[in-house]
Amino acid sequence: MTKTGSANSADEMLAVRAACLHFISGLTQSEVADHLQVSRAKAHRLIAAAMKAGYVRVSVEGEVANCIRYEEQLRGQHELTYCDVVPDLAESAMPLKALGYGGARFLQQQFESREALMIGIGHGRSLMAAVNELPLVDTGDIQFMSLLGGLTRRFTANPHDVIHRLAELTGAEAYVLPVPFLANSVEDKAVLLAQHGVAEVFDLMSSMNVALVGIGSVDREAQLVTSRMLKDEELQGVRDAGASGELLGHFFDDQGKPVESPFTERIIAPSLDSLRQHNIVALAGGPEKVDAIRAVLNSGVLSGLITDEHTATKLVMR
């Protein structure tokens, strides 16, 4: 919903009123419809619109003992300074709702503390879920920057969608890398990195306080393949070399050791040495990501992890 125009403004106020009646007064959607003298279908749409616009925030106070125990174990095993294990939300597939909630909570903490002025953003479904869970919020002077090239042949999978959506929600300034994830050659990469705007973003990485990133698997359904950043045959070579997980274009084996590939030098993303100098928090979970998360955790690159309860259960098992 926009906030311009009398018709839109009236709809907006009606949606907020419907949400108040439903979530605060405790009326059913049918009762909301009767109270506002609208159809039940419209009452449902109004409440949904208020939630989508960020006017509804649900908070559940309290802690889940198992989650706290897993957080402590993961902190101890991997020397993490931040760990958030989100309770099971009864999701049948990839736990995007839980991950989205945990990621949004982390970002809100950064906004409220005002300690981070430059936040790096990775890519993937989990990060998009986190951004979609954010309410409308004022971030002050905080800025965002994309941490890897991500132009793809499939726009719907473009990682830039994450940072664009984040900038749209917050009104904050955001910097993107309008270049491919993988250059055609090392020489082409050098040319791209020298372009005005691209070089500026890489220079800004030195001022990054914290980064929220995803972790990728290396199977045929990996985000890098489905988004057409890499071909499956390219990723097959990395699998054959022993890779189990990926972080911002860097691959790691089960022990957390970097795995080189023929295209490693062509990926447009921060170097591994650069990442080790920053506060990197990963948002990842789901049964297909367990091995990948463990590999990245073992690398020692991460300072924080946000995951779901079921994934944490497997991660703490040695």
C-alpha cells in the first residue's frame, strides 16, 4: 500500500483499523467484517494488507530451553560471538519462516543499536525471507552493500532483489555490484573491478561493520545452479574436489579447508582473507544445508550463525 492519494489513504487506514480489531481486540475476521460493514473476504484482504505493509508486529516473549542449549554448544564448538537458534515452527520443507524471523530479528538489533553503519548483504532465499519479515523501520544512517556480483540470466533469482527490497523497506542507501557472479576470464574480472562504481563498492567493504550472508550447498539444487550463476557441470568439478559448502563464492570441504576450482579466480566477491577480517553472520538452515553449514562453520570464517532448531540438533552432533 502506498501512502499517497485519498483512496489509498482511506484503504490504508481501514486496513490498520481491521488489524487492530483482529490482533488487539481479539475479534475474528468475521466479527471484523461485521464491525467495519465489509464482506468477510474484504476483511481478510485488509488484515493481510496491513501485515504485508509492516503495520503488524507479533512478539512472543520467552525462551525455548533446547534452543538455548544448542546456541551454547554451537558457540563453544565454533567460537561464535553470536548464535540464534529459532524454535521449530512446524514447517514441512525448508524452514524459511523460522529463518526469516531469526534474520529479521538480527537486522532489527543492528538497526536499534546503531553500532553498525555499513551492513554487508549476501544472497539467497533465507535472506529474502528475513527481509520480507522486517516491518517498516527507520535505520538512521545505516547503509547496505551487496557482497558479490549477481547479474544472472534469470531475473527472479537475482540476488540484487534482496538488497533492493531491503533498501525499499528501510529507505536506506544501498550499494550493489552490477556485475556477473563469474567473469569469463581473470582478465575480464580485472576490467570489471576497475569500472567506476564497482571499484567504489569494493573500497567500501573496508568500512563494513557486519555482514548477513547465506550458506550454499553444492548439490544439483544449489542456489548457484538454480539461479544460473554457475552451470551444474562447473559445480560438479568443485564437488569432485571435495567441497561440501559455499559462502559468497568460496567453497569448503568437510573440515573447513578452502577448495580451489578452475573458476575460483573469476568469482567477483570479497577475498577469503578480507572476509576473515569482518564480522560475518550466516543465516542458513534446512536438512539439505546441514553438511554445507558444518563445512563453513569448520572454516572459522563465521563469527555468528542463525539457524533453526532441527538443523541445530544435527550440527551439534559430532
